[in-house]
Amino acid sequence: MTVQTTSNLSNSVRAQYVADYLRGAGIARLYDQFASPVGGLSMEQAMQGSSIVIPVLFDLEPTEDTISQTADVTPVVMTDTYVSITPTSRRNAIQWSQTLDIQAYTNYGAERFYKLGQNQMESIDLVAMNACLAGSLVHRAAARASLDAGTSGHRLSDADMEDVQGILASLKVPAFVGEAGASAWAALMHPYPFHDLRESGNVDSVGLYQNQGISLNWELGKLGPFRLIVSADAKTLYGAGIARTAGELSETLATAVSAGDTTTVLGSGTHVDDSIWLNFCDTVETTTTYYPKNEHARYVSGTTTGTITFIGTAPDGGLRFAHSTACTINNADDVFPVVYGGPQSLAKAFVPSVGEFGEVIGPEEGGLLHQFTHIGWKWWGAYARVAENRICRGEYTISFQSS
């Protein structure tokens, strides 16, 4: 008797799983929008070797020479240089037992592939984010550690974006080309600085007297030459600004916490009840080295050295990541980077055989009794700044933390 099983329908099963993976991997990336693929060589050729060399040609100098009637024109030399970027790899994998498949009540089969694709998207976009935010072209009112939410001039405003417009235009940063050939740069930001932008200066006046949708419906997709990209997944530098002058909290954990926890005990919880947000920082981000597991949680209750309760961003309402006792807990002002640039602000490369979204491996069985199954993804590629004059990082505090 011929029996149809998942084994002889493995291609169909895998196709369904890969579709779930791509559904997760296809979630809109943020910092990748500032990158264009490396030009010139084919991607396979470009990725051969330990690094990729991107040639950069200089403009010719303007000339005031006239054409002689007796002598020929003297050619000039075109200057060039190059930028080298080094590809890296990223990967992740999960494994589960056959018993779990037998006993699972949830749609675990499809969801684990979706979560794996989501993890790939976030992990690769972190590579692009690090390239975006490590540039030396910075616009801010003060040094990062001195940025103060209580000072209005340290927050994002339309006047500040006008300054950045002048910087990008003067440095001839390539822009996105839109309808009717109009060009615009992108400005990627978190919803908190977007709030301050909407209520600043001329934007607020336009909302009150000309276009009420800006104030009532938060319709601000474009401001001047900037298309605004607003996402809560944009990078936040938790507790990297100035410490509070009253009610300052700066402690470490008394015990390690696990992902999903909603309570913890601090070494000393002085002023914890003065906090709205608690920053959990494995390392406070004072430089351009970033730590993706830094996070914050909304303070609920608890004082001094007792148990404190909070609400985090994990699916269960707790912390998303585990943190050791070395983790710093503070309530200093957060700093919100805003990335200004165009589609050629970064260069990107990836191995075509593995793909832009990475390659999914599995599901494959393991163990003497095939009692385990594993799946994973892998990616090879790179993001890099082609030149420091193609992308600008603004750094701001927010009015929500001004009290």
C-alpha cells in the first residue's frame, strides 16, 4: 500500500516552511534603506578575497582655460582613491525534540520559521545600523553625555533639520529621487523625537493654521527635503545622556535576570521610585560601539533594596534579554540618534548564492533515532560607509523626559 507521508512530500513541506521564513525575513529593514549594492564587478567577483575594494573617482577641477589657435589642449590627470570593506558572516539556529512536535498545542512548526526569519532580518539590519551610526559626521547641541532633556535646544526641531539640510547640501550627499525628479534625503528616527519635531516651531504653526492633519492625525511623512521614517525599532542610546540632578539612579543588579522577568532586586534602589523608565545597560553606549541587548522597561512599583516591578518589551511583558549582575540600571536621559542620508550613504555586498535574506538550512533530522530536528540561517556580506561625507548622525533628547 502506498502511503503519502511528510517524507515523500518533503519538498512541499520545506517550501511552506521557507515561505514562513521569508515572511519573517521580509519585514521592512530600517538602516538597510541607506545602502546600495557595490557596483562595477559582479557580486560573486566582488566577494572573492578577504575584502572588497570600491574605487572612488574625484571630480575634475573646473577650468578657465581658453582654446588656443596654435597649441593643443593639455590633458589633466583624474584622481582616484578606494574604500575597502570587509565581509562578515552572521548565523543562528534552533533545535527541538520530536517529543515537542508531538505534544505542541501551538502552530510551532510555522512560527519557529517565522521567528527565525525575523531574527535574520534584525541581525543583518544591526550590521547596517552599526555602519550608519559609527560615522564621524555628527550634529548635536552638546557632547552625548551632556545632552539634557530639560534643555529645549537639545531636542529635535524643524530648525535643527534645516541645519542638517545645509550640511548635506554643502557636502553634496546623494539623495533619493522621487516623483517628477524631485530629490529628498531620508531621516530615520524613533517616535519620541518625531513627537518633538511635530510640535516644534513652524511645524506646529502649520498644523494649527494650515494643515490640521499634522497635529490631529500625525501626518508628517515629509518635512522640507526629508522623508521621515519613524519606527520604534530605531536605535535608542539608553541612559547615555546627562544624569538627573535630583532623583538620580545608577546601580547594578543584585541578582541576574532572565528574559521574560518582570521583577528584580537592585544593589541599592535609591531613587528607583523617581523613575518612569529603567534602563538595563550591559554597557552604557558612550561611543560608537553599540550593544543591541541594552533595553529599557517601564517602572511600576518598588523602592530601595526591595523587589521592583516593571513592564518590558518581551512578548510576555517582561525583559526581552537576560542580564548579569554587571548590568547597569540607571534613569539618565536617553539619547535618540537620527540618521540623515540617501540611498548611496552606505555600500552593501552579499554572496548571491546565499542571498540577500540569507540561506535557510533545514529542517534536518539528527540523532541516532532522528529524535531531533534543527533549522538555521546563515549570511555572508558587509555594510560600510563609502565616505564620511555621505551620512550624518543627529543626536537628541526628548521632551517626555524633561521633568
